[in-house]
Amino acid sequence: MKQALTGNEAAAIAAKLARVKVISAYPITPQTAVVERLAEFVANGELDAEFIKVESEHSALSACIGAAATGTRTFTATSSQGLMLMSEMLFVASGLRLPIVMANANRSLSAPLSIWCDQQDSMAVRDSGWVQLYCENNQEVLDSVLQAYRVAEELLLPVMVCFDGFILSHTAEPVDIPGQAEVDEFLPPYKLPNPLDPCRPVTMGPVGVPECYEEFRCMLQEATRASKEKLIEVGRAFWKHFRRRYGLIERYRSNDADVLLLTMGSLGSSAKDIVDSYRKRGEKVGLVRVRSFRPFPVKELIDALGSAKAVSVLEKDVSPGSAGALFLDTAAAFINVKRAPLMLDFICGLGGRDVSSLHIREAVRAATRAAEIGEVRKAVRWLGLREKLVGLRI
Amino acid sequence: MKLTPGAVITEPGSTTRYQTNGWRTFRPAVDSGKCTGCGLCWLYCPDAVISRGKPPGVDYRYCKGCGICANECPAKAITMVPEERG
Amino acid sequence: MREELVEEELFAPGHRACAGCGATLAVRLALKALGKNVIVANATGCVEVISTPYPETAWRVPWIHAAFENAAAVASGVEAALKSLGRRGVKVVAIAGDGGTADIGLQALSGAVERGHDFIYICYDNEAYMNTGIQRSSATPFGAWTTTTPVGRVKRGKDRPKKDVPAIIAAHGAPYVATASVAYPIDLIKKLRKAAATEGPTYIHIHCPCPPGWRFDSDKMIEVARLAVLSGAWILYEIKNGRLNVTIKPPKRRPVSDYLKMQGRFKHLTDAEIAEIQRTVDERCRHLGVG
């Protein structure tokens, strides 16, 4: 059934379709509608779940941890400051290997306070041991939440489904809502191997002494690496059930491209339009969109970017004192590869700054120029920056 | 030992593998003649090493020698004696 | 009552608590009172650290530790999960120290009690951050030395009174709130059983002397705890549906100096300072109807 849904609604409906048993969340712009919709589903009896209306995001994730440890399918949603308040518990959730799924409507971080979109929030917690998926549109939001449970439960890893605040969270698009029976077939009920249960007492979250702590971290790293294969496998199963295809990355007219754009989230769809306009003029420009940022698709990116002459990364985050996180990881992917493309990083769209077609074209032009001269003069740049306001030449 | 994902411990009460008797400098000695079997020593032991009974049994594998039992015994049936050099 | 207590120890020996630890005795007695059908959510702190050095655990009941400030929130999640699974007869128990309760965990506790989860929250109060080595918490009593309320020329121990957490929880309208002491195990066990039989959020605040932190010999742990009650420095009461009832009334109150003088953390106090503490204790005892 097709219906016009915002990203928030798509996330809430996906959680309902997944038959989550415990929801624990706290409202925050721009995620609020996720919480509201789920509260309605529970109030109407459409969803048989406990919704814990917690007093903070820290408690939201803490309660999810308790519920997931007791063996129930759990869901939470947040944004920005909420994700930061959760951050301590993000590491605990992955360390305890609990298959919690979270929807994160990407929003910038204070200060100064900004409710608008960028991806600095989830990028700031990229080392928390959560699988991170970034969605291009609202269909992908719904589909990714369903896939997330499969990956989470089969590998005992928490998964964060990220979608751009306002741009997706508040924009309605036609979304195909799968039937409950189909979803039940794709996503069967699950059993945690060692839940909290008086019939078989277990201890969870003990003190990890130095003789074993490193091994537990390694096990988390290995499980996260294994989640690459799992994401592909679940993507294939999803195709079989729902006829929509998902992988770790999406390649768009990239096979023969000399110049590539690399991005994540809703910027993917804007960039596709630009790619089309270059292609119309016969210029070999393409796009690669990273869907899975954690696990980072190293091999897939080497394949997809390796034959291009230059790559412009467009990203809505920055690691002050370094560069954007997507650029850094992509550059690192090529560290032991003989033939690597030139790479440029464009920090853009922070705090809701519009990324226009002009900006994206600027990134294409810069990559084209680098390809022509065979070098990159300035690797990290800002797009759409009002330089006069900064008072510096950036 | 193979580690469990998430560091879950599936063997309840497994601290009993670790004996805390080496911490002790004094050990409780029970005078069975004086003991009334009131069970206070059993109730008050933070390490659960005293069993109920008259006289009570002391599990010297785990007794840390805190001395609460001796201090609390209303019949003065427990004394703390220095641990022999071992 | 003593006879009907289970022989089985649900908190196993071999744990790494200091000799004469009041907090571990509180846990042991609480589990004796509650039995096996519980799930424990434990905050970071002494009890958590001494009981679970991987791959060992002292717990013979299901137990989870997630962080310091969130035992009540984790317990909320466990309780909601049990409800969603239709599991009945399992009581959820949050356990935290005074730091994890009165300070860093107060928000999560307040939230969980307000939401009305069916759980018991146990605070083992050893009156400072003992796990990190005796730093003051808001539950440290007035005048006490700690490493962060040192006794110097200008400041002399903690200059603020102890935060009254049971009153805060009672103000939430929790159906059952009680204070307890490890020196009065039968009173403690009765209260835990009442809490277990109550539906909704209940709160038990247990006074647990800490020999190294309070500076006294380990064999005196119960004696110190008892003197706190006999002097009125710690009052044993329960608040059932808003009505307060003192459960242990000392026949004739001992001077508070008897209690203070057993402990090195108060050894700097002058007679005038002790008299000041006595006045506060008298006032509170009058207020609660203790002789």
C-alpha cells in the first residue's frame, strides 16, 4: 500500500511492523513525530507494546538496555542532543551485545543551539559499536528499520538508522508500506540467547578485567565486520520479499566515471540530479552513496571509486582539527591500494544550511580540475560558507 | 575458557571459585559449650560463611576474619584467634 | 521470622568486598528476604564491582549492570519487558549506593517512581563514594571527614546536612518507602517483603556502615549500625501510603556522641560541634516521634 509518509512516520510504522515489544523514547525536534505516532499506535491498541515515556534520553536507552536484556524487541528514537545524552549508554548497549534498533533524525549539535539538519550527531558516536545506516529517502527509512532488526538480532549488535532531520523527517514522500504478513515472514520473532530470567540466572555487565577486556572489544569489532556480510545477505532477503534492493553502498552512473561524488543521506538524491545533468552533456560524472557507514565498506569503496580520477566527498559533518569523517575513512580505505583517486572533502550543509545544485556543481568542478592537473591543492574545503561572516579566508 | 559475547556470565555464584581466606589475620573460633544456637552470627555475616546450627559451622575457605560474629555473639561463644603463619 | 528465612545464599561468598562490609550484608539479607524470583539491576558502585569480576559472579539471581546513574531506568526497561511478555511473579529490584541514588541517579529514580513501575529500589547507603575511595556524596552526614571534605584549618568535614532521599521518594506518592539498617535484619527483611508484596514503586534505604570509609575496625560494623539507630542518628521507619510509622523505637536514646566517637571520620569534632549534631538529631527525632 502506497501512502505519503514523512521520515518520522516511516520510522514509526516500521517499528510497528517489526512488532516491537518495548519502546522507550524521549521527544526531541526533529524526531518528535516518531514518538507521537508510536504513542498513538499503543494507545489505539494497534501495537501491543509497552511504551516507557522516560524522563531523559539517557534513561530512554538505559530502559531499552534493560528491556532488550530481558529478551524483548526494543526500539528508541532520538536526535542531536538526545543522542549525545545517550552516548554513554550507546557504548554499553554494544558492549552488552544487545540488538536494540534506534531511529536517529540527524540534527546539528549545540552550541550555538540549532534544531536543523546535519550529521554531526551520529558521526560523533561513530565509534560506539553501533551499525550505522544512512537513508536517502523515506522508503529507505522504513525498509532500513526492518532490515536493522534482522542484522541486530542475528549478530547481537545495536543498529542506528539515520535520516536527515526535516529534509526527510518532516517531508512527505510516497512510501510503499508492506503488509504485516509479509513483514512477519521476513522478520520472525527472536530469542536472545541468554536473557535475564530467574529460571536461568545470568550476570550481564560484569567488571571486564584487563585479562579479557581487549578480547571483548575485539569480539565487538569482529561482529561489526561480520555485519557487512549480514547486511548484504539481509538486503538480498529483503529483495526477495519486497523487491527493493539495498547494499552497503549505492552506485549511480559510477562505473565509467572520471569524477565521482561521494556522500551519505538525502544529499544522494540531490547529487543524482546533478550527475544526470552532467551525463546529458556527455561528461563522465557519477555518484557513490555510502549507506552503511559502520561497518565501513572498504572493499566496496575501493571497487567503486578506484577507477575514477578524482572524488569529491560531500558531507554534513566535520571533525574540528581534522576533516570530515567520511573523507577520512574513505582516504584510509585506499592506504594500501596502489591506484587511488585524488580526493577532496567538502564540508557542507551544517546546521540546516541549504546545499544547492550550485554547491554540488562546485564540488564536481573542483574534482574535474584536480583530475586535469593531477593534484589536489586544498583537500578540505567548505561549501556555501559565508566567508565574510567568519572574517577569515577559508 | 571461551569468552561469551557481551561478557555474559552463565555460571551463577561462581565467585566461590575464589577463596578469600588469604585475607584473614584472625579466625573465629566457636566454643560449642557456650553457643546457644541463636543464629545471629549467621544473620550478620557479610560473606555468608556461617551456617545455621548449634554450634554454627564456619566455612574457612571464604571467611575474611572481619570479627563481626565474635563481636555480636550474645553468649560470647566466638573468639577471634590469630591466624597461624602459613 | 528468623526460622522461615531461606538457608540458601543467593549472594555467594568469594566476592571481593572488604571484610565487614555493610553493603554486602544488606544485599545478602535483601536477597534472603526476596528469594529467587527477582531480576536485579545494579548501579555502578562497590556492590557491582566486588561481585562480578569476569568470569565470576557472586549473584545467583539474574543481574544486570549498565552504568552508574541509571539503575532505576534499566529496572524500568526490565519491568516493561516482563509486562510485555506477560511474565508475572518476577519482582524487579534496582540496587544502588548513596551516590548512585542521592546524586547521579536521582533523576532516573525520580522518573521511574513517577511512572509507577512495579519495582523495588534499594539504596545501600554507606554515606560516601566508597568505591572511588571515600569522597563526599549528598548522603554524607554533617561533619563527616571524607577525602573531599578534609579537615583543615578553614573547613572541618562536610558542611552540609545529609540529603533526605526517602522523603523525596515519599513525596512522589510511592506506595511504600522505608528506612532500614543492617543491624536490624528482621526489620529489614520484613520491610523488603512488604515492598515485594506492594504493587508499584517501592523504596528501601538501608544504612550500611563501611569500616574503611568510616574509619572503624571491621568487627564493629553491626555495633556502629546499631548505635546509629539507638542514638537516633538513623531512624527506622516506614511510610505506607503516605503514613509514617517508626518501626524501631529505642527505649532510651543514647547520646549521639556514642555513635560518633566510634568512627574516625568524626574524630575531629569538638564538643560544641557534637552538641550541634545532637541538637539536629533531637529535632528530627521529635519531628518523627522517636523518644
